[in-house]
Amino acid sequence: MDRIEAMQLYVLVVTTKSFSKAARSAGVSQSTVSKQMSQLEKRLGVQLLRRTPRGFNLSDAGRAFYDASVRLIADLEEAEQSVAAGQETPVGRIRVAISPAFGRIYILPHLAEFFARYPGVCVEFDISERFANLIENVVDVAIRIGNLVDSTLIAKRIGAIEFATVATPAFFQAHGTPEHPTDLAGMPAVVFTFQGAPRPWTFRDEGKELAIVPAPRVLSNDAEYIRAAVMEGLGVAHNASWLFHDQISAGTLTQVLHQFEPGTLPINALHASSKRLPSRVQVFVDFVAEKLAEHPHLRVR
């Protein structure tokens, strides 16, 4: 293994925080990873990783070497891509992590147009609501809604969402139409869960954040189940407005509490900071941004 490969393996170890995960990602044995890390430390004459019973911690030298390795690998990839940029045609497979409902509603209907532009590209969807690890799962890019919480990732903002509180007209006729978020307390609710736990519903009242704990009648981690349950009149929901946009426009769902909705959240295309986007991934991200911009309720604000 040459020096560049050893640095790439070291970046994987640090990013995944695990020898075994780095080994799986690199397609080598865990013993090979351990051996390469020991040889790397011996060659540099410093301890990069402080072993602990639960894994390892980075030394100061280890952190500095990680930062330098990331920059060097990125510069090398950029140099290679710049040479080929003038003659490169996007080809190959893109693995995209995306939530099921958002992908089906806003991405899948446009794929025929994407393939007409780039016939040499194949798209593999990793359908998951969870926050995919872009290194461990070998995902090229993740389309995710919300503010960036992992500083090791690079985010490109490609859209934005608003929230909506909705139910059927018949539901509000039976249970009353809320005029303030506190009126939702005790009202049968359809609640989205993330990683097994429901979240409070957040509103803004006179510039201050207001959290309401709903009274769940139906809970689901699938957005389309949430919409279906609301359409059946099973409860009121507070979720991303894109999920209910067509139904609100058609009048089959009624939106309330407009003036109390919180601010927008970004829709980001995320990729690992240690990676430069291949052209096939870059054109896909640009295409998705282009298509989201066609929907006024999803445009970057």
C-alpha cells in the first residue's frame, strides 16, 4: 500500500471512528487496517491514534495529519478531475440516500428527463428516513431536510421547506378549528416519528418558540402514511408542507395556524468533506436543484 492509499485509509478510520467500518468500506480486512495504521505511525514517528478500551482518540498530531490528508486527497482528486473535465462525459452509478416520500413525489417523476440528458448514468436509491453515514454506507450524496449537524459533511442548499398544520374539513368541523397552537393540546393527532421517537410540534408566537406535545392517535415513520391517515380524518398533523401541498390546493385538506408556523428548513445535498464530487454526482445534484426550483413552495429562500 503506497502513501496515498495509506492516507486514504487513515481518513476512513478517523471518519468512521472504527477500524472495522473502515475495513468494510475499503474492502480489506480489519487486520490490514490495524497493520497499516501501525506502519503509518512508525513511518511518521508519532502516535496518531490513542487506543482505548472502546476504540481510539485522536492525538494532536493525529488531528493535524487528518486535516492535511483530507486536503491532499481533495487536491489530488481535483487535479485529476480538472485534467479530464474538458472531455469527461458523466457515466457510472450514483448512490443517493433520500427519504421515501420525498423521492417518490419530487425526484422519481423527473428521472426520465435526467437519463435523457445523461444516458450513461445509473441511479441507485438508498431509501431511508435516517441520517445516512456517507462514508460507512458508501453513499455518494444524501438529500436531507434540516440544518447540518455533522461538521464533517459538505452541504449544498438546493431547496427549502415550510411547515403546515392540516386536517380534513370534516375533522375540524367535529373537533373545532384551532386558533392558537395551544388549542391542539388533546386534539387527536397524526404524528411523524424519527428513530422511534415522536417530536414536539414547534411554532412561533410573537417571535418566541412554542413547543406543543401532540396527543397521538396514529404514529408512523413514513410520511405517506402520515398523509393517508390525515386524509382518512384520523387526526390533525403538523409536518412539512410539501407533503400536503396538492391536497391543500385541492381543498381536501384545510391548513390552519399559518401565522404561527416556524421558519423554513433547508433541503441540502450532503456529501463527505473528504470527497470531491464526480461529475456524474454533480450533474445529478444540479438537476435536482433545478427541478425543486420549479416548485414555488420548495425554492431556496
